[in-house]
Amino acid sequence: MTTTTRIFNFAPGPAVLPLPVLEEAQRDLVALPGIGMSVLEISHRGKVFEGILHECEANIRKLAGVPDTYKILFLQGGASTQFSMVPMNLLGPGKWADYIVNGAWGEKAIKEAKKVGAVNLAHTTGPDFKRVSKQDELKLTPGAAYVHMTSNETIQGVEYTGSFETGGVPLVCDTSSDMFAGPIDVSKYALVYAGAQKNMGPAGVTLVLIREDLAVKAPATLPSMLHYPTLLKEPSLYNTPPCFGIYIVGLVMKWLIGLGGLEAIRAINQRKAGKLYAEIDRTGFYRGHAEKDSRSVMNVTFRLPSPELEEKFAKDAKAAGLDGLKGHRSVGGMRASIYNAFPEEGVDALVAFMRDFEKKNG
Ligand SMILES: Cc1ncc(COP(=O)(O)O)c(C=O)c1O
């Protein structure tokens, strides 16, 4: 296996994984060292998988400084299932939740919550979603069961770095596309969830960090598979968990620790994103979608002078080994998703391509 067969993959998710992780998984796929069986074949109740699960959890705790009062769950159903599980578990009778909507995923989250109970739109930057909400724009309602935010809107490429102040109301955050992109103060949130397939591992695993006291209030009438207290009794082992996905997440966590942890990866991410935004700002040919102070470090969205040029850009870029740059159909334009595992050489290659494309078409 050599890197020469790999192109630069700017896809928004499932997305690029660290090459050393793929190589280790490939090397050990047929038989885990000393075990004689594939990770795909071992029992989720056996000692080997237990070791993989606990090491992965311990590394997540170490990397993100997850306090002991929080439990870690690896679930199935994607972040989208959390859009429903959060209100099902946390919205008690007669209660309501406040939602901050800064993009397409926040819109989906609030839509699902409305099916479960009463919801208040605390603020939205729609329909264009060129920026995130500001703290002083929020119309939070005292006594809400929780406040929901999306830290990084993958489609629009807008990011809120940090947590909103909620006046003591539990804060729930969808961190699907920027989890582990930099340090996170977990103690600011009551619940954090993220689909793995952008910054953590393959599709099929969803990470949930939940403050223990929050989970206990969930109605016992919920289906067991959607009921946090049931799932927390034996975390990630109520039923057969996504074993292979958890194994890969574990390898990614070790890779991150090896790089120097979340401060180190943040510096790399800022450098990578900085190069792209500098190129976007260099002339008027490219136009960033997000306002400058809301720009995402993970998903860089930009437009070209015309849809025809955008089409050509995506086509020519693909031919040059830069794949996955077409923006989401709801926004148009281009989107470069440059998650943790995306190599800096790929960013440099895109910058060079952008310059060349502008020269030829500008
Ligand atoms: C911010 C955000 N939230 C939620 C989702 C939905 O995740 P899933 O496909 O795992 O349900 C995505 C997927 O792209 C996302 O980017």
C-alpha cells in the first residue's frame, strides 16, 4: 500500500481517515495481533473487545478532558437519531426546549424536536446561514429543559467556537463535524453528540457524551434502544455495538494523541484553513460563503463568479486528483472539507489549483 494511489479527498463525510489508521486496520484485519481472529469476528462481550472499547473511551476522556461525571456512549443511528433521542429523553411533560439554528443541520434537529414536544426558536441566521448566532441575539426562555446548538454547520461552513451561555439551562451540542478539531470544554455542555464519519472514524458510530444526572429523568416508556438510562446501564453494550467502528475510532484517538492532542491538531487545522481562506480573499474571483468571524475551520465554502465556472472547477479539480469539492446542492458553490485527517499537502495542492484556475478562467 502506498500513498501514491490515494487522491486528495475533500468529501464532507464519510471523509478522509488518517493513513496510519487505515494501514493498521488493514494490517490487522484478518487477525488482531496475538488473537488469531479479526476484530470483525470477535464477541462484543469478550475480553478483547472489552479492552478495545475501554481503551477507546479512556483515550477520549484523556484527549477531551471528559469529566468523570459524564458517561460515554457509542451508539448507532447516526447523529440524526440524536435529533429525536435528545427531545424524547430530555423534554419532560409540559416542558420546552430552546433551539439555536445556524444551518441545515440545526434545521433538521429542530424539525425532529417539534415532533416530540414544545420547541422555541431562540435564534436563527437563516435562510442564508452566512454566520452563527451571537450570544446577545438569543431569545432564551428561562426554565427550558435544554438549549440545543450545532457547533459546526457542515453544509454552510459556519462554526461557533465555544459554547453559548444558557444561564444554567443544560446545553446540548451537535458536534458532528468539528468534534476533536480542537480542545472542547465538555463541562460546558450537558450532552454532546457526533456522528463519527467526519472527524473520528467510519459511518455507523455515534459518540454521545452525557452528564449522568441528565439522563435519569428520561421517561421509562421510551423504547429501550432510544432510552439513555437503559443504554447507560452498561455503556455501549446494551446490544451489539458497532464494534468495527469503535475499533477505528480508537485508532484515530491514538493517532490524535500521538500528534500531540487537541491543541496540536487545532494549530494544524487553523493553519490549513488559513491557507484556503487567504486564497479565497486574495482577489474577488472566489467569494467565501461564511462571514469572516463565522468561518468554519473544517468546511470551507466558497463560490465562483458563475454556476458554469463552479461546475468546471469541480470537474477540473477532480481530474487533478482533488475530489469531493462540489458544495451541497442546497447551497451550491464549492466546499472543501478539511477534517483532522486531511493532509496539509492537499490544502497546498488546492490553493495551487485555485490560482491556476483563476489565471485561466478569471
Ligand atoms: C452537523 C451535522 N449534524 C448531523 C449530521 C447527520 O449525521 P448522520 O448522517 O450521522 O445522521 C451531519 C451529517 O453530515 C452533520 O454534519
